[in-house]
Amino acid sequence: MSKPAYVIDEMISAKSIAARIEELARDISSEFEDTDKLVVVGLLRGSFVFIADLVRELDLPIEVDFIEASSYGDGMESTREVRILKDLRGQIEGRDVLVVEDIVDTGHTLSHITEYLGTRHPARLRTIALLDKPARREVDFKADWTGFEIPDEFVVGYGIDYAQRNRNLGFIGKVRFVGEDG
Ligand code: IMP
Ligand code: MG
């Protein structure tokens, strides 16, 4: 049996993403206008495109760091158990921190990560997610900023993968499976 075939239907264009990031960056820049240094923390790997575009719109002194949590593996279902695979390189105690995530789905990942980073006593700890699927939530978590609310669809592109593929698409697309006959 071969793997099921799928097509990708565009859901959010590259242009809409860029426009939304400009708005988000303005909000974030004003929230942190008094910071002496904002540590922008990307959650690997899905946030790598988003964080790259976002930080270039921020009018603030920043540092960039990364953290990696266990994820879906190659499937479409969350494991719910979140483990830290790669920790921050830098110290965040007393610092302003913005955690950047691709999608809030069940909410387990970001609620775990913020709890974990909170134990290091940052001055301010905020979160931003490009996408939010509120219909899928299992734990009560809301990012401080969200790019787009989307329905319960599996999406790829702009850093987000399905079994490690399609991260390099410039837009967000929805995965649609097609039968053997098309
Ligand atoms: P949560 O812990 O269920 O909120 O899951 C968040 C993580 O699941 C995100 O960082 C994504 O990596 C992954 N994820 C959730 N929805 C999708 C999707 O539609 N496509 C690809 N990955 C997803
Ligand atoms: Mg992820």
C-alpha cells in the first residue's frame, strides 16, 4: 500500500501573512517599547519562517533563541506529552521574553512551555502564534497575539510541515487527501 496522496489548497496567501505580521509587529513593538532587550524565542521547528519574518519587523533591541519540544512525529495527532528536546542557550531571568509558535492546536505545547520558562522568572513572558485552531483546544490556553484563527483543518507551509514536508511553501495551505483514483 502506498502512502495516501494529497493536494494542498491555499488557505492564507503569502501577501496576507506579510500584512498581518506588520500589524502584529507594531503591537509587539509598542508593548515592549521600554525593554532594554527582548529575547524572542522560536519553538523549533515550525516557527522558523514566522520568527524570521517577525523579528525583521520589530523596532526593538532583541536577541533570538530557540527551544525545541517533542511534537507530532510524522503523524497528524498530538502526543499530548510534551518533552524539551533542546533548551534555550541563554538566560532569561529578569528578561522580557516573547515565545513564537506556529500553531496553537490542543494547547498542550505552549501551556507546557510557558509554565517551564516561567520557572526561570522572566520579567515579562508573552506568546505569539501565527495560527490558532480554537475548536481543537484541550487545555485552556490563549496566546497573547494570534495571526489568524483557522478551522479544524490540517495545514502546511510557511514553516509548518506534514511528515517534515512542505515547510518551504510561502503560503499556508490545507491538506486534502485524494483517493487512488484522484
Ligand atoms: P498543540 O500542543 O496540540 O497545541 O500542538 C501544537 C503543535 O502541533 C504545533 O507546534 C504544530 O507543530 C503541530 N500542529 C498542530 N496543528 C498542525 C497542523 O495543522 N499542521 C501541522 N502541524 C500542526
Ligand atoms: Mg510545532
